[in-house]
Amino acid sequence: MQYIPPSSLRGHDLAPLLAARGLDADWIGLNDFDPHSPQNVARFTYLRAAELVPHHYRNAIPTLPELRTWIDGLATTALGTQQERDAPMAAVINGPSLLLLGPVGTGKTYEAYGAMRQLAVSGVRAHWAATTAADLYAALRPRHGIDTEAEFRQFRDASLLLVDDLGAERKPTEFTEEVNFRLINYRYEHHMPTLITSNADAGQLRERLGGRVTSRLREMCQRVAIKGDDRRRAA
């Protein structure tokens, strides 16, 4: 792993994220020149995650207890695996998934990107891929000169995957159904942590994603229902 000097984090507001884990700026700022130290892993992972977080969510912090528990569980499992294998650093490989359900504008995407940022400063390697469902389908549609299978594998094989707005299509096509099944089934079979948000309720999910996908989501994901008004309208 590349060594990341503490100065690389200038301009990033990490204090709330660190405080949530009982840490402070002195911890992540430790300049020990060890590329595998938890502090350097946190710096490296945070900066890679920050590249995926949209500007609108650059300061997102998770507030849901279920989300914080999920993050803590992934980090604890990674540290345990590191000890068992005597590995140079801890990394998220396997673990449970989470499905955030709620109406439009209730903060699901904010919470999801907050989780990405929070896990990044835990000192365990967390390699994310992030996409909206609509962008996923667009990236995988056959196009001249593009290896769409290679594109698909970038999402399928990511250690952690965020899929925002799954089930937004009210009338799924044969193409989107195939993409959904192949992606969810692979991650289900390999126990790969996946964070999914959806505006659909449980009944609508089955209509929009089909029985094969929703059955796997039911088993692999903890469901978290978010209630409230549309915050964007109130802004």
C-alpha cells in the first residue's frame, strides 16, 4: 500500500468521523512512515473513498444506529481476519449487506455516503465502488468498442459496493432484470458487503426487481426503513 503523508488530508473535515470512533486528529496524523499502519490505511482508504463521494455529500456523517452497527461489524470482522491470517493490514472482504428503504428525500443517499466516509477512517482497507442503478444500466448497455463485461466486473468484484436508487424503474426491462440478478446473485453467493438504497417499499421491490432478486436481498440484507418528509422540498 502507498504511504500517504498526513498533510494529504488538509481541507478534509474528519473530526466528526474520528470522534464517532473515539479517535482524534492526532491519531490519523501519526507520521510513522509505515504503509501498513492503521493510520496510513485510514488515510489511503479515506482519500480513495473521497474520490467517489459527490460534492453534495462531501461532509456526510451516518446517523442511523443500524448503519453505525454495520460499519463497526465490518471493521471488527476485518481486524479479526487480519489476526487469524497474520496479515500486514486489515481489509474488508466478506460481511453482511444493508438495504435502506424510504421515500424520496429522506436522506438515504446521505446516510450511504456517510457510511462510506465513516468506514474509511476505521483503519481497515475498504475498497468501494459506487453507482446509481440508472448509471449502472447505462454503463453496461452494449456499445461499440466497450467491453461491458469488464465494466460489470468492476462493480461485481468490488470489496464493498454502493448501489443507490435500486428499483427506481417502475417497468423493468429484460436487460435491467438480468443486470440486477447477475450482480445481486454474485454478491449474495460470495457474501460481499453491499449497501443499497431504494425509494420502493418492500412490496414494490418485488414488483420492480422480481422474486429471484428480492429473495436474495431478503436473506443477505438487513432492512432499515427511513421515514420522514422530503428534505429537498423543505430546503
